[in-house]
Amino acid sequence: MSKIPFGPTYDEMLHPESVTKEIRQKALAAKERELDSINLFNITWKNEKNEVNKIVLPKELTGVDCNIVVLLGKYFPSGSHKVGPAYSTLIEGCVDKTIVPGKHTILGPSTGNFGIGVSYICNLMKYDAIVIMPDNMSNERYERIKRYGAKLDLTPGTESDVILTLERTFELKKDPKNRSLAQFELLPNYRFHRHVTGNSCIEAVKGIGNGRIACFASAPGSAGTLGAGDQIKKAFPECKVAALEPYECSTLTNGGLGQHRIEGIGDKMCTLIHNVLNTDYIAMIKDDDSVRGLKVISDAPYILEENGVDSETAEHLRDLFGVSSICNIIGAIKMAKYLKLGPEDNIVTIATDGLDRYHSVINDLDRRYLETEDFVLRRWFKDVFRKIGEEEIKDTRRKEQKEELFAQKEKDWLKFGYSQEYLDSMRNMEFWDREYEKVFHYDELIKKLREE
């Protein structure tokens, strides 16, 4: 094996058609062979036709006039777009020679999907991996991580207690053989989403409505996905970026630190890579609305049909989303109402993963509610998708609200050794633009080292 594993550049992840025809064909043919390393070249939002994997939600579901466009992460290798930041962080370390094959073990702090992505990428790139995550996540997550060959190091609690995984990772990093793909703090995560996800969002709305993006809504876990909003704003300056968080864990809104059920988001912090300069709104979503909404879509397509969704679409929707995806959809509906968007306007959001890793969550919902007959699901459809209001949205465009977010970030990250000077540099958009420009630097280095 070469010292630098053979994989795509950032631009090749955005434009998979730009790789050689031979590699592209081999990668597409390998989708059924999940652990073939050529699948690194399937890390993209695009399908075999080089079109963005997306769905425009039927308005009979959303109940709003504007178009809600959802990019679908389930089609990435390993079943989630989190594999992109995992690969990007690892390949940058390889290029910088701070991560060496055969020498270093990779640490992946996560609440699930990033850990799955780390374990998958390390399998393909031949690194040992340890995934550090809370001990109360869905069983599907643990099983997939172990299937990819990584070890699990579990910390107490749920994703609301992710700070404990960071503290555990901080300790493990003291061993010089360990290298952390720290999604909450390392900027390859931001670079992947700003370049690959952001530009894919821009492409996804071509031919839909007015072809522009009025709002980008996404729930931060690591806040990497929110980096897409920075790129969208470059193309559409009028775009508003909305960060969505659990009502039960309203850290960004008011410092709340409660427990919640939306796996992968609401991690009790303002992450280091969250560019709060471009966060215009924070909207709170009740956690059980996301789980109940998933239950209706996945188990009761006939209820969607009763409300006007055609049967083929209702059936197609069943396995496209996970719990955080429904949170994002609810948030998009809420922002559509708040911003008074019309039929020519577009909101873009993200479905991080699909239904496949949430069957145990649905089973738990059935256990908790006891009754989930049709009359209950019909009521949930109305409660979750029809009665969404404009409440619990915080405007964070003013200076005083930005200062609250900067203060939260300082509280969270000074204790991990980051300097006040470094945190202050993040108050200027020039910091984020400089970090983004490194995409093109790393692309040249990856191509050069691939040729050796």
C-alpha cells in the first residue's frame, strides 16, 4: 500500500464526474461491495447520473407554499454524509504527515454517524480505529461500527452528554500513537461541508422555484453541516441560515443543557467549527415530534395519502429519513412560516441518514406510547406537520446575540487548551474564508501524492 491512501480530492467529491472514467466506473460498480476501497470515490452527494441525491417534499406533507428541498445522505457509503468529514479529516492528516499508516490509531469522538463514518473510512484506508461515544445510543449504530472493525469506547449518557466523549478523547490523545479525527473542532469538517455540501445545495435548487435558496436549515451536532450555509450565502446573499436544536437541550438559545432523543444533534455546546457569524436564527424543535414524525412517515404512508400525497411518493419517503432528518424537516417548515416564503422560494435542508439505523428508536416509541393505532398516527401527522408555528425562533443577527454565542464557545473550548486569541480570530469572516481556501491547497497535494 502507498504511504498516502488513494482517494478523492474535495473537488472530486463535489464533481465525481471529474475523476477518470475508469475510476468512476469502478467506483459505481463497487457500491454493492461495501468494503472495496474504491468506494472512497463514492463519497459525494451525486448519483450515477451526476445529479444531487435529493427530494422536493410534497406540499401536501409540509403544508407550506415554498419548496423544501432535502439532500439525501443515506446514499453515501456507510449510509450517512458524515463519512465525508471523516475522510476529509483523515486524508488531510495523511497529506500533512501527522497521521501515518501502520503507526497511528484513529480516534473518532461521536454520537453515532461520524463514528460509523470513521470506522468505515479506517477500514477502507487500513487504520485501526477507536470510536468514543455515549453508551445510550441506538443499537444499530454500535453494530455497524463493530461490523466495520473499530473498537468502541463508551462514555455515560446520551448524545446530550457528548462533552464526556470529548473529555475521554482528550485523555486518549495523550498517547502519542493516537490521532483524533475531532469533528467538533477540526476544520476539514467545515471545509467538506462548505465546499461539497454547500455547492451541492446550490446545484440542487436549479430549476426549482426561482432557482435560489431563501433559507438553509440544519441542526448542529458538530455544526459541520452548517458550514454549507457560508458557501450558499456567497451565491445567494439573501439566504438566511437557521440552526435547529432540541427544545429540551436549548444550549445555543439560552444555555440549556437537558436530555433529548434526537440522536446526532444538540450536544450541549457551541462547537469550535460553528461559524456563528452566519447563523441568522436558532429554532427549537421538540424531540418527540421528530420521533413521532418519523413513525408516521415510515410506518403509515396511507396517512400521507389521505392528506393528498400520491401513493408512489408516500412509499418512496418511508426509508429516506432518520430522526434528525425529521427534525430538519420540521425546522424547515417552521422557518418557511416565519419568513413568510411563497411558492417560488426554496428552503434547503439535509437528511443525514436513513431509517435503517432507527428501528430500535421506533420500537422504543411504541413501548413508551403503548397505543400507536391509526387514530393516534393521524393525530401525530397533524400535530407534527400541520400545527407547526413560528414560536421558539430566536433572531441572532444582532451584535448582542452574537456575543452570547461567542461567550458560549469560549466557555466550551478554553478548557480544552484553545487560546483566547484563536477564538477571537473566529469573530472575523476572514478567518473562515482563509480556512476554506485550504481546500484548493489540499486538492493539489492529494493529486500530487497520488501520482507518486
